[in-house]
Amino acid sequence: MARFSGATWKPIAINHKKGGQDSVQGVVVHIMAGTLPGTDSWFRNPKAQASSHFGTGKDGRLWQWVDTADRAWAQAGGNRTWLSIENEGEGGDALTSAQMDRCAEVLAWAHKTHGVPLQVASSPSGRGLGYHAMGGKAWGSHPLCPGSRIIAQLPEIVKRAKALIGEKPKPSGYEPFPGAAWFKKNPRSPVVTAMGKRLVAVGCSAYQSGPGPQWTDADKASYAKWQRKNGYRGIDADGWPGKATWDALKVPRTS
Ligand SMILES: [Zn+2]
């Protein structure tokens, strides 16, 4: 039995297969083409022959209709090995930020409970956060579910799920701008050395001291000259690189 405590439990007695979830490759995102309460009553109608594990409302409500040990009927051939989340809205809508948060919570929970990797899936053989249309004919031919605007939001949902489980985004390969005040306190830092190397590489050829843990008055004068020549005057002409120059330099990480 697997129910997400972050969702309101709204069990349905029909339209799913007890114990039918063979495995969990990921979570499939859908658009309801309707409202959350409307979808809820449809799933209780024997004519529907349809259901999903989860559903979101535009206002941020999250409901769970089917236990993830059981098979919901949301994407035909993909039901056996994928969980499903329906989202309130019409075809062509984007998800609200609250809906993205709820989808991220379901994905993070599926990661912890079923080992779903926190990544976007784009085919039935993949794993992670997928979408209905990717299944093609085998998944019932729904090319417009959930629509291109929502498909474009999937990376953001994955990012939010990673934040929920405390996985930090990988730092870039470059030193972030340390700030003008920092330079004055740390003129001998390895970061300053790395910056000096980059300045030489981009043509600040008069860089007096060469790469090294120092930033002398001669270096500053040379740098100020280079700044003026390259149109940075007024941005950071105090003798130290400002943020604009720093970002342009792309100083490699020193740690
Ligand atoms: Zn769908």
C-alpha cells in the first residue's frame, strides 16, 4: 500500500485494478480538460473506464484517487508501469505554479517510495517525469495531452522535486562574483590568481605581475587601461573587476 500523505485521499471503488501496478518507471503528467471536482465524479462513473493516481487543482489542491500499489487507468499501455497525475485545466493551458509544486511533491515522493529518478522522461522506455503524448498509439494516441506549454514546464518540476529532497543544483564550472568588498580583503586569494590568468588570456597583456597571488597597484592600473579599451569604463573602473567584467571573464573554479 502506498499513499502520499501530502495528498487528500479520495478513494474510488471502481475504474482501477487492485494490486495491478507491476512496477513504477515514473509519473505521467496529464491535462484533465476539465475541473478537479468534475474529474472526481467522472472517475466514480462506471462508464468512464478511466482514473489516475493523483490530481491537482489550479489552486494547489492535491487529491489521490488510487493507491500506487494499484493500477490506475490513465494511459492505456502505460498503466502497468507508470503512475499518473491529472491536472485541472484545458488543452493548451500551462500549469499554475501551485500545480507545479504539487507535481514536484508527487515526483519527490515517488522518488523516495518507488525509486523514480528525478529527471524528465520522453519515451515509454524512459524513467522519470513523463507525459501522456510520449506514449503514442500504445498509450491511446493523445498527442495534445498535456500540451506543449506543460511539457516545457517539466524540467522546472524536476528542479523543484530535487530541491524538496535537498539535492542542490550542480555549481557551474565558474567562480561566482565574490563582490567588490571581498577583493579588498582578499587580494592574495587563489581566486584572484585565477582571475589574473583569465585577464591575460583575454588580452589584458600589460598585466604586470603575471598570474600570482597578488593584485598590485601596477596590476590595477593595467586593468583599468584594459577596461577603458574594452568599453567597461563606468561599470567597474575602481581597479577591481565588477560583476559585468567578472561574468564575462568566466574565472574557473578554484575549489
Ligand atoms: Zn492524458
